[in-house]
Amino acid sequence: MPRFLTLVRIEENDPTHAAGFSPEMAARMDALFQEITKAGVMLDTAGLAPTSEGRRITWSGGKLSTTDGPFTETKEVVGGYSISQCKDMAEAEEWAKRFLQVHDEAFTVTCEVRQIAEG
């Protein structure tokens, strides 16, 4: 069965994200994660530390360069991820949609779902 990587993209400096989840949203998120885990779909998931704690390492022109975060030129960043095992892209997309729908209306969140190339 194919595996899929879902990248959760957020606007890191949006005050909604800084405020965190409401108790109701946290409960909805917990219920969804329990359901997707029980279904045997979720292999791994996590949020990521802010870009201010990250580094970018670039290989260009035969040289390495390193940039410390935050990455001010980037408006939207990867704020989390999940790895799931689904029968096809349609199923992976459906789980991503359900994940987005547990968020409070004030949030702006985008999921990018990509199949992991195997072999």
C-alpha cells in the first residue's frame, strides 16, 4: 500500500497560530488522530518548531551555504507533517481534508499531499 507525506503549511506569523488551539479544536484534533490511528492509516505525525529555531543549508555552484532562521522572505512555512499509508491518493486527500476541517474558522492552513516514491 502506498505511503503519502502531507505537508501542513501555515503562515507562521499569523496571530491565530501563535494563540494556539482552542480547547474545542484540540478535542476535535485528538478525536481525528485517534480515528486515523485506529484505522491503521497514520504512521507518524508532528508539528515543527518555528523557523526561528531552524537552518537552511543550500548547495549551489559547488558550495554550501547556511542561513539561520527565521526565514523572513518566506510567508508560508511547513508547520507540521504526517506520513500515512492509504490505498490511493483519493484516500490520502480525504484524510487531509478532514484534518483541515477540525481547525477553527480563524485558521488558514494548507495541506500538500504527495505520494512517497518507493524503490
